Amino acid sequence: MKKFKKLVEYFVEAVLFSSSTITSLTVILIVIFLFREGIGMFNSSPLEQNFVIVVSQKNPVQELNATQIKAIFNQDIVNWSAVGGAKDSIILFTTNDITNYYSEEELGSSLENLPAKLNDFILENPGAIMYISSKSLPPNFAGHKLAVKKIGVADFVFGEQWYPTSEPIPSYGIWPMIIGTLMVTLGALLFAIPLGIATAIFMAEVASMRIRNLLKPIIELLAGIPSVVFGFFGLIIIVPLVQKTFGLVVGETVLAGSIVLGIMALPTIITITEDALRTTPQALKEASLALGATRWQTLVRVVVPYAKSGISTAIILGIGRAIGETMAVLMVTGNSSNIPHSFLVPARTIPATIAAELGEAPYGGLHFKALFALGIVLFIFTIIVNSSVEFIKNRSRRA
Amino acid sequence: MIQAEAKNANVWYGDFHALKNVNMSFEPSSVTALIGPSGCGKSTFLRLFNRMNDLISNFKLEGSITVDGQNIYAKDAKIDEIRKTIGMVFQKPNPFPKSIYENVAYGLRVNGINDRRTLDEVVERSLKQAALWEEVKDNLKKSAMAISGGQQQRLCIARALAVEPKLILMDEPASALDPISTAKIEELIFELKKSFTIIIVTHNLQQAGRISDYTGFFYLGDLIEHDHTQKMFLNPAQERTQNYITGRFG
């Protein structure tokens, strides 16, 4: 009998141990997965897979970076001398242009002559730059492939253009998303912090027990509403309201996103702040009142300072809630990938970008990896947020 | 002359009759000890004098409490103003998590007094009165949480003295302290009674005997006996007082 009890104990211990191990492993695996996919972005050429950019063998240019290629194909750069080549005008060529130069008969019914014609083209046009499928290159091609510089971390983080599917070369600059995320979050906090703290103070110090018991479940319910419902609410109510109030062309703006996010961050801020306010010892409040302080003075001079680390935690967790929120923001911010210069223009956040684009990004492609790299940036944001909570907790414990 | 007085004081917490028709008065510059077993109403009685019981939602008082000839439970009485003239020291040291200086200055600051020189003077005077000045004068900026429990309690006394109260209420001020700190607090009370009227709740009968001029014995909400301390301890009129003081119950 005693042996059996021991066996059961051993079994329970094993179950507990494996549960915690599985949980930790899952977290670690997710992080590894995120980083593996995301980092891949910086190891690959920004060109679409199976596509190459070629120039004539006589062309001395060997390598270009993404910006230069884009400028060339946008005809902002029209002479090779601008990128370190000979004084020669640039002739743009993509596969679609082939019919401008050769008839359908010349190319053959199933384009079997395409590689030969491409060869002819580069021989006839030494100034040409061609964006073509690597499959259509003839074996003894009279041109050479241009190396394209890999995307640098700085280009990615500080790049101001996000055109993930543009040809011949996509742009993966996430600066607009970083700014968009920060602005939407900041806007949300600007109104969620005062409102949330005021509500918490009301609940902890002012309201009667009955009102508090009524208010508390409502606020907890607010936390349980699915974010898509918030998004829907924002789209139907907030967006038109913002549009009308400010006379805008579109109501899907940073401001609309901020308001919706602010509402979503409220329950976090209110509950944690209220708990913190309630931890203030009765003895301290009594000491203050006994010295002739009013209830309001006691609140401002004793209760709030005592709870300040809890209030900071509430704010930071509110930031965490706002920064990672996806669905509601996706629905109300307009998703324009331009840097927002005010609260009244559309913007796009990091999580909304991932959610909106992951479905259409080909698996394993550069766009796909870029979205994972965005995920890493978001992950770093939330790590910063969470560790500041830990930092504040530790500091207040020492004080 | 009377500093403070309770007339026909009856207190209820909801249905519970906590104090039954208590009549008691306090002379200026005297120390009165309130004794009695736990739950006898002595703390409730003490807290009547600065309206601390008002914080309890189902508290009800009948009768009158006067301090300085003023009924502090009158309809037009301003609670904050009344509390400014009455100091209170609590059972456990409860300094604010602020500096020593700010703790003492608190009562003045909530009165709107922020003049540096006035504050400096009051802080020094109060800390000297509370016999703490010599120990902390070089560390006034130090957190009040970082000094010892006994020092904290004297700081709380200094904090109460800073607003120049006439009446000081003490709710078992030494019960959480070690014997040496307790002795210091008792000495201090002896000094303070020269300029203040003190009402002190205590569980420690020897302490009541040592420091008080008058003693009131409470039992189950009744004030059983109230007289000179010597008389109470040596020759009480009531048998219940005799039994309590000699340790036969309580």
C-alpha cells in the first residue's frame, strides 16, 4: 500500500514535470521558428526566386543594390554612367516587352525560340538591362547576371517603402509600420491612461460597494469581447464619427485605431490600477486622514504614490495589449503603408500587416520571410514592454 | 476645566451595540489610560474623538462628543478641521513611504503650508519633542521606511505633534515595539503630558499604571470605572475592575 502511494506520487510528479517542460519547449520552439524564418530575409537576394537581372557581357557593372535597380526601372536613372558604367543609355527590358521587338512567328507557337531571341536582343542592345526568368536563359547567353546586394537590417528597419510584390524588385522598408504602430499605441494610451486611472480611482476610493460590484463585471466583460467585434464597432461607429468630426475624406485613420485600441486597453489598465490602489494599507490612509487631510488629499498624496509601481505596471501592460493587437486595428486604420504624419491620416501597424499579407505571400518566399522579420520586430517590442514590467516590479520590491 | 468629553455616548456597528452610554471627561495636561479586554470598546471610544469611526460604513453614534467645548459631531462640523486639532498615534508604526522630513511636514502641507522656513522649524521642533531629533537630524532626507520600528513610532508621534494638536489619541502605541523602544515611548508620553492632553489605549496594565493619571476600565461596551490611576489599581470601587487588574479574567 505504501509502495503504491509512492508510485502515484512519482507519477504525479512526472506529469507535472513534463507539462512544464512541454510548455517551455513550445515557447522556445516558437521563438526559434520566428527567428529562423525572419532572419532568412537578410540572407537572400531581394529578387523573386527564378528571376534574374542580366546585362550585356560588355557592361562593366557587376553589382547593383535594390534602390539603384528600382531607380533604373522607374527611369529615374537613364544612363549607365550614373551607376558606375560606361556612358551609355539604359534600355529597359522585361519578358513582357518581347512582343514589341519580335513577332509571334519569330518566337514560335510555344515560345520555343524565346531564349535565342533574348540572346539576340542583348547582342543588339549592349545598353540593355533585362529582368527575365532564369529558365528562359539560353545556355551560351551573351550577357552576365547582375549581382543584387542583400537586404541590410538597416534598409529593412529604416526603409520608408513597403512594396512587397513590386517588380522587378520589391521594397521591404518597415519604418512606416513601426511609426504607425507606435503612433496608434501612443494615441490609444493618451486617452486610455487618464480614463483608465480615473475609473480605477473611482472604483477603489470613491464608489460605494454597490456601484463597484456593478462596474467591475462590466469592465471584466469589456476584456472578454473578441477583438473583431471591437473592430466592427470601430468601423461602424468610430470611423464615420472621426470622418465627420474632422471633415476627412476617409475616416480610417490613426485616430480611429487609437480610440478602438484605447477602449481595448482600458480593462487591463483599470483592473491592475484598481488592485494596486487597494493594496494601500488602511493604516496609511487613516494616518493621513487623522492629520486633517481630506479624502482627496489622501488619495493624491498617499494612495496614488503608494500604488505608483502597480499603476506603471498597468500602463505598460496596457501598452503591451495595444502594441500587439491585430484584428481591430486592421479594420479601422486604413492600412496605408505611408509614414503617418498626423493622427488624421491612415496608417498601418506591424501586426495588421502580418495578418493582412501572410495569406497572399508565397510560402518560403522573400515576402513571407519579410513578414516573419516583421514578427521579430514586434516580438522585440513586446519583450521590451514585458521586461520593463519586471524591472519596475523588482525595483518596487527592493524599495 | 475640561479638554474633551463624551456624554451619553452610544455606538452601534449595524445591530451591534459597541458602546453603552459612556460618560467620560478629560482634563488638560493629563494622561488617561483606557484598559479592558479585547473587544471591550476602548478603541472604538478612542476613535470617537477624531471621527475615525466615520470610515466604517455602518457606524452610528448617539450622544455627544465635545473637544474644546465644541461638539465635533455637530451637523456643521468640518471633519478635516477637527482632525487637524487632534493628533493620533496608531498601534503599528505607520509612517508614509516618504522621507523623514516629509512625514513630519505632511500635516502642514495638507494645510497648504509650504514655506520652507516654517516647515524646517516645525520639523525640528516636532522631532525634538518626540525625542527623535538627535538620531535623525543628519538624515532627514532618508526614507522613513529605513529606520527602526521604535524610531518609526516616535516619527509618527512627531508627525502628530507637528500640527500642534491639543489632544493626542494613542491606540496601543507600544504594543508592536521591543521593551527598550517601549520605555522610550513611555518617557516621551511623560514629557508630552506637560503640554498635551493624552488618551491612550493599552493592553499593558503595568504601562497604564506607570504613565497615566487617570484610568478608565471598559468591559463589553460599558465604562465600568473611571478614576485616578492610583485609586483604580490600589483600591477599585468595582469588583470587576479588581478582578481584571489582578488578572483573574481578561
